[in-house]
Amino acid sequence: MFRHILVALDGSESSNRALAAALRLAVEAKGEVWALSVEEHLPRYAASVGEVEEAKHEMDAYFRKVQDEAQRQAALLGMRLRTVTQAGHAAATIVRFARERGFDLVVLGGSARGLGGTADKVVEQAPCSVLIVREAPLSMNVEDIMARDVAAVQPDTPLGDVVELLIRRGIKAVPVVDAEGSVVGMITGGDLLERGGLRHRLSLVKTLDTEIVAGQLRDLTSGGQTAHDVMTPDPLTLRARTRVSAAARIMAERRFKRLPVVDEDGKLVGILAGLDVLRSVAHMAQEPPTQLAGPQESGRLVREFMTTSLPTVAPDSPAADVLQRLAASPYRRVVVVDAQRKVLGIITDHELIQHVGPEPRAGLLKVLAGRTAPLQEMRLTGRAEDMMIRNTVTVTDDAPIMEALELMIANRVKRLPVIDDAQRLVGMVDRDAVLRAIAGQL
């Protein structure tokens, strides 16, 4: 039981969460809480005495305000909060103060991305237990979890260069920005197929021969089209300080997989993908129970969000049947099941392309691209069991939806076959469904 608790307090959102957690623990244990504020970054060396005194006066005033508010919060819980302010390096000062006063527990605020320098050092050097109170991912801002290394093109970028960039970076969408960095459009794989003349989905390009890819890029370049010709203009954007919970709702309701993020001036600063939201939620689901409550505590089950309409084939089904079912499915995959509908494997368009030889590959790609091609002329050979991915990861229909998410993240898959308690296939759940489940709790 922790009765003598020290909390680091600097007025930030994370330290306010730490204070709240420390006070709750102290109330339960009938203990006491001290709040330590550390004045760092005072002028050194070349600074005059007046400059040092002025900076310290400003910090003193700031921390008095922070500590007065902290004492008010404690008083609401019937607690007395002791406060102290010291100058020095944050981590070293916290560790030294905890050692000198014999605290049982040090409480610090942390982010969902990691501990940070101060917290790392306190954890390593503290003479007592340390509790890191992390922020619930859905209460963070978009800027806390978005990708910042963003590829972008301008309206006059040749279309061939756009596709080459997408292939080289392994991404499926790119923002279009003007000379000032404002977002004026968005180009996705769907845009390239519908208006750009791209013959194959971006996800299939990595399976194609180098010569085929080079030929497509030459054709796109010679056509004279630019990013402006194929982009979706005036796309929806998110502000960097938008709450992740709000972004998740938007993405789930409007079925967006990714959205550009802009600053207060409308300039591009990042990209938020649905996977970014899911990864942050999955990370927090693995934290100890002392963390703040999150969507992982929901009782929603996989069966509530799975789809039951999915193609299946028997292990001895010929390759032509596999292709026919796969091409007709929006999931671009078929599940291989035995006579009792137990999952034996899964086949995606990638496996099918890799299985066939060079001669029938052109016709196969036409079918997968939605263009007609006589199946009998492709001379496909083999059976489903020859090309399926074995040891397929599955999830039970009565599992919490967060279990499905953790399996997807751990195994780097977008979709999971769903089985019942008799191991029979009953459906499939994907990342979009998990995002809708999470957003539906907000």
C-alpha cells in the first residue's frame, strides 16, 4: 500500500493526470501527497544577475499558480496537498527529493508514445516504485499520433512521378499542396484507377515484374496528365489539435482510411491513418490496469461487427474457381475451408499472382482489375491448397473486439476469419469494423 506519495507537477496536461491519480491513490490508502515542481532552464553563464532573478521570478509566479490550483483539486477530495518548488534538472531533482523524504511512490505523467527523457531517468534511478500515468489515446490530439514524414506533390506534378512516388514510398495516397503548403487535393489509389489510367491497384504493383511497372509509368508520363487532373479537390482535412476521438468518428462514419492534417494556417503537417488510431488504442490496451480507462474495457464482441458474407473454397478447388470467387469479392481474398467449415488457409490476390506463371499473368491481372478476360484462355493450374497461406490467424466470434485488434496489429494483417466455439468459419472482421466499434463508444 502506497501512503507517502510524490507527484511531479509542472502544469502540463500529463502532470495534471498524474496529480489526479496520486490523489485518488492517497484517498484510498489514507495517505499523503507531496507535489514537487522543478524550475529548469534558468539562464546560465553569460546571463546577468538581473536576468536570472527575472526568470526565477516568472517561474516562481507560474508554479505558485499551478500549485494553488493543485491544492484546490486536493481540497475537493478532502485532502491536504503539500507543495514544494526546487531549481535543478527535473529527473535528478525528483530522484533526490524522493530519496531524501523516503517516499513510497513517485507518480509521473507520460504520453501514449513513450515515457520521455525525464520519466525514463526517474524510472531507472528512483529509490521507490514509480507510476507512469499515460494519456488515454482517444483523448489525445491528432498531432500526437499522426505521421509527420509526409510525402506530398504539387498540382503540376506529372502523373507518372506521382505513381512512382507512391510505389517508392509504399503508400496508397498522397496530398496535393500548393506553393504555400496548403492542401488543395488528395490522390488515392482509387483516383488513379478511375481517372488516371492506372491499370492495377497499388497493392498489386509490388507483385508485378519490373518491366510491367516501368511500362505503366511510361504510359502515364506520356499521357501528359498531372496531379491536378486526377486528384479529389478540396479534401476533408483535420486540424492538428483535433481530438483523436473526433477524428476516429469522422473516419469511421465516412469510411476514410487516411486524412491530411493541417496547422492553424491550413498548412500540411501530417497524415492520420485509421491504422494510427488503432495502433495507439492497441498499445494502451496492453498497459497495466492502473492506466486511465479506455475503449478496451468495452464489452462489445467480434460477432457484432463481423461480416458473414465472404467467399470460401474447398482445398481441392481449381485455381480458376479461386480466381472467380476472389475477383467477385470486395475483400480480395477467399478462405479455404474443409467439409466442416474449419479454416485451413486463406488466399489473397497476391498469392494467386505469385502462383501462376508469366504466360497467364496478364489475363489474371485483367480479371483482378475488373476487365474481362476469358478464364479458359488463361490455362490456370493448381488447386486452392497449393497457393493458400496456412496457419491462418483467426479470432472467435465471442472475443472482445479489442482482442481482434491486438491480433491484427501483432500479426500485421487487415482482416481475420471469425470462428465459432466449434472452430467453424462464421464470418470475417477487418480493421475498418474495429475502428467503427471504437468510434461507436465515443
